[in-house]
Amino acid sequence: MTIPAQSWVEVAATSHFSLRNIPFGIISTTRNSTPRPATVIGDYAFDLFEFSRGGGFVRSEFKDTQVFEQPTLNAFAALGRQAQRTVRSYLQKVLTRDGLYADILEHNSALRAGVLVNLAAVKMHLPFQIGDYTDFFVGRNHAYNCGVIFRGPENALNPNYYHVPVGYHGRASSIVVSGTDLKRPCGQILEDPTAKVKRPVFQPSKKLDYELEFAAFIGKENRLGERVPIDEAEEYIFGFVVMNDWSARDIQAWEYVPLGPFTAKNFGTSISAWVVTPDALEAFRTKPIVRPPEAGDVMPYLSEKREDSVYDVKLEIDYMTAEGDEALISTSSTKHLLFSFPQLIAHHTVSGCNLRVGDLLASGTISGEDLSSVGSLLEKSQAGKKDIVIGNSARKFLQDGDGVKFRACADDGLGLGLVGFGEVSGRILKAEF
């Protein structure tokens, strides 16, 4: 697809919401408090409900505009990838300066007044009604770093790691949109792992952490008992968000054997508000992490035809302390994945599990190859052995009042516009103990 070079909407050169992007989200405003679908361009939300109601789609092939009357993106996503592409392409044309459809909005001040809303006046909501949430563990560098911390370099990765996309089912009900504050969780903690008699105490987590992740919303269903073939799996993806998988490391250490994370994770998971489509990321494809020769090839049901099956989206982590200090403490990329999202879908359904529209699949923590690019405090502080300096403050794990902000953006340097995700942010409140 040829991306229009210039929008008639003022878009700063550094804006992550360019004409190339056209992500989808759910907004409300003081003028209309009902949540509804929107896209975003520059510093403006583009109200798809108002646009549709005002006849904005009159010259589009897309006729199922009733989906923009819904409070989530589920109905829109269920129409399939072709419907998504049709809407995205049409909106790009509508927003092109002096373009083919300039009369629709650019030269229609009455409709424009209702459709474009400054982002400062917009409240964002969860983009989907999320039925199920699965968190994988396919950020190889993070998995290795954590394995070294807990088991040493010789046993850092379990024997299954290069063969199966390891994952677990998380809690969908506690997924929140960016900007939502979360209370510090309480739980059972083993204060002295070396004690002969191991008895936990109940207290607020002292080792609260963030985890930088990338996640995909499902936009197509498969029937129960039906596998999704690897070469068809990409058509099941509606779009991507950035995710913070908040984790209570001390609670997790006690509870995760033998079935994995539970209350250490289910108190809250944060996602960015705007869902970026796969088409917007097509130019940023790259190869996943190289598998070691001794691991061999993946099984046939995970074998992809194309090699550039992951994306190179730049990631940043800002840390804000309760004392008011702020610093960029990590930069990474979504390219640091061992398995692609089509492989995650193929594996998720290999047993016949049925995915549903609005399901969320996450990558697991994404880390680069050194401490400047790790995606968690567990790695950054070496499990609490090293202070992380943020201005005049020092941290090993999150303290009450601290906040974290993740940002993600793709840029090919060709001047065609950035593809950004906005941010996913949250602050930790004192526990109710």
C-alpha cells in the first residue's frame, strides 16, 4: 500500500500517530460519555461514531458502520482483516491533504467539528471486551537472564524452551487500560528460603516488578477441536498493543511450583489504549532470534514460510519515583523474540483450543542483550543485589507511589511517518493490609 505523504491535520514531525498508522481504540469525551470506536491522527482522536453518523463513509466500500456504535472493537474486529484494511485505507485517503476525498472532511467544517477531538479532552477505555488472556515466555534473553539468576548459566533454559512456546493462562478481568493505578498486592511470602522449616508470612509484596511485553488481540475465531494452520495464523490477528505484566516476584517465588504464576500476576495487567494493525507494521518486519544449531528445527506445525515473522518496534521504559525523579532506564525492541505471534497462535490451537475475538496473547518479557535493554527490574537489579539510580533516588523494586511508562514506536527513516502505540503507564498505590 502506498502511504500518503501528507495529512491536512497538523501532525508534528515527532508524532507517533501519523497518517501511516491509523490505529483503533475506544474513547469517550465530556461531550459524549458513551465509549465508542476511534482512530487517532497527530494530537487528535478521530471519532468513528460521529464520522459514520455524519455520512463520512458514504463513498467507502465499507457499509457495516453499525460496528462503530459499539462500546468495544469486538464487533469491528469480527468482520475480518479485509474490513479492517478497507477502513484503514479509506481513512488515509480522507485525511490526505487535497486528496480524492477532501470534500468528506477536510472541506466540511461542520462534520470536522464533531469528528476531531483533541487528545487532551479524550478518555481512553479498554479497546476490547477480553474473554481470555494467555501470557507466553518467548523473550529468549529475558528467559535466559532469569534462568541464570535462579539456576545458573548451565541450567538457565529448560529443555523444552526451544521446542515449545511456553505460556500460561492469565486473568482477563484485571487487565486495565494505560493510566490506571494499581494497589500493591498482598500474599504469602517465604521470607527465608534457606530456613529448614519453610513457613510463609502474609504481607504486601516487597519485590514488585514491571515486565515489558508486546501483545496481540485476536480478531478471528476457530471452532473447538480445529487447529489454526501456521500459514493462516496471521489472519487471526487484529492488532497489537504494548503491555505491562506487573509481577510480585516474592509472591511468585513461593506459589509458582508446580503450576506457575497465580496471585503474583492476577492483581493487574496494563495495556496501551491504541491497537496498531499488522498492515501498519508491514515495513518493520525482521527475523526472530537465531536458534542455536543444537536446538534443531521447530516441529512442522510451527514451521513458517517467511523468515521475517517478527517486528522491529523500538521500546522505551521511563521510571518515575514517588520523590519526583524520572529517567529513561531501558531501551529494547520487539525483535528479541524466539517465536512469532503466528507461531503462538498455531501452538495455542494445536490441541483444538478455540480462540475468540478479543482474546489477548502476550509475548512475555522482552529484553535485549545487555542491562541497558532489559525489560524488568528483576534483571536490572540482579534480583535486588544492585541499586538502580534514578535521579536522586535508588531502587531495586517498585516502591509505593512509583510509576512506570512504556513507549513503543517504529520508524524506517524514510519520512513516511512513525507508527506509534502511545504509551502504557501506571502507578503503584499503597497496599490495603
